[in-house]
Amino acid sequence: MKIKPELELTQEEHQAIMTLRNAAFPDHQSAHSYYKQLPHYRALKFQGNKLIGYMGLDYRVMNLNGEPIKVLGIIDLCVDTDFQGKGVASAMLTIVTEYAKDKDVDFIALMADDPSLYLKNGFQGLEVGASWLRIHEHKNYGIAEERLNDFYVKPLRDQTMIKSGLDWLGYMY
């Protein structure tokens, strides 16, 4: 698996990401290789020349109970249907975790409708009151405030994320 900065992606990689992402998320189609916002990095898993696994990585500071935390967010993890159930996604999560461990990252975080993969890979479900910037089709719709029950984190330091206030300081993945 390669972790590439957004600015280094080729047009072919953008096209492959868009195709795989749209196949994986039919209710959230996009004419781009991203849904809401460009991530900072892309994790790409190839089998030969075919993209079989993808996730966006967003590195940012969030505000947890008035304190800044550094978060590496996972966005749109998806695997080609021919390769699902073969450990590709778990291997990608392991590589990203190892990558982040020696970086300045407090938590890896993501949103998930089906948490089974993430719980098997060391993530913890967290119900948290949150605020974030609503974005859709390159337009912001102001700040949303809701209680989230589909938020998952993997602590990488001695911090714990408690059920409390989380300000995303930007858009939600």
C-alpha cells in the first residue's frame, strides 16, 4: 500500500479512486475522487495496475472539551468487491496505524455505519456531542450540532476520548 500526498496523485489515480469510491458508496456518488473535500493524503492498495483498496486521510486539529487533539481521519475506506473478505481493509488499517504511531497523532478517527471491521481492528465506538461545518457539493451550510453514535476512534497516545464535546474545526468526513 502507498500513502501519497494529495498533490502527488496522477489523473489516472484520481479516476481509479472515483470509480472504486462510487462503486462502494452508491448513495454518495461524486464526479470527483472525493466526496466533500480533498483529503491531505490517499492510501492506495494496488493489485498489479488495478486499484483494489482506497482510503482518504485527513490530518487536523480538533477541539475535545476545550483542548486541541491531533487526529488522523479515515475517509471512505473501500475495497473492490472481488477482493472483499480477504483481509485487504484490515491490512490497510494496520498499515495506517503503524504509519501514524510514530507521527504526531493522538487519535485515528472515522465515521461508520457498520462498525464490525473497525471494532475488529482496535477502534472504539464513542457517542459524543459534536459540531462541524456542513458541506455539500462545494458549498457550506453552516455549523451543525448533533450527538453522534457512529464515531469510532483508535487512541495512539495515553489520551482517552470521553463522551463529551467534540468540535471538528471543519467538515465531518
